[in-house]
Amino acid sequence: MQYKKLLKEYVMKKSQFLDLPDGETVKTKYLGVEEIPNKFDGGETTVIRYHLEVNGKEFLWDRANRDLAKQMINLDIGQEIFISRKGKKNKTKYLVEKA
């Protein structure tokens, strides 16, 4: 299974966007947030772009999930957090906890 770790690390190094698969948890630092046009509908709606740091690298994480936004309201910029994902597509639930 060492190859899976290698491939996952490679993807993280090459991407500016955070990838959080179903069933996984990531420890990250909350750097900020902004509202941006949704690229999947030509900008007719907006999504929230979270700026997060994982292992010293900044990642962008675009999400329209209102429950996630409600949890993030309780956090301060610069705070270390755990983000967990359960489910896929419109069944996805996120859990945010202070580290």
C-alpha cells in the first residue's frame, strides 16, 4: 500500500485545490474565506472558497455546502482544525472540529 501514499502525496504537491475523499479527515489551518462565482454553472450562483493550509502548503477548497459554512462561522482565521467527509455527491456531510 506504500504506492497509494506516494500517489496521494504526488497529487497534493501538484494541485492548488484540496481533495477530501469520502471517509477521510484532514488536519488543516484555516487561512480565510471568500465568495466566488460558481464555475460549474457559468457564475449564475456563488460558492464559498476556503483558504486552507495543509503541511505548510495553501490549498483552495470551493464548496456550496451551507451546513459546512455554518460550522466554519464558529472558527477564527489561523485556527487549526480537522475536516472530515462522509458521503458522496448530494449526500455529503462535513464535520469540522477544532484541533
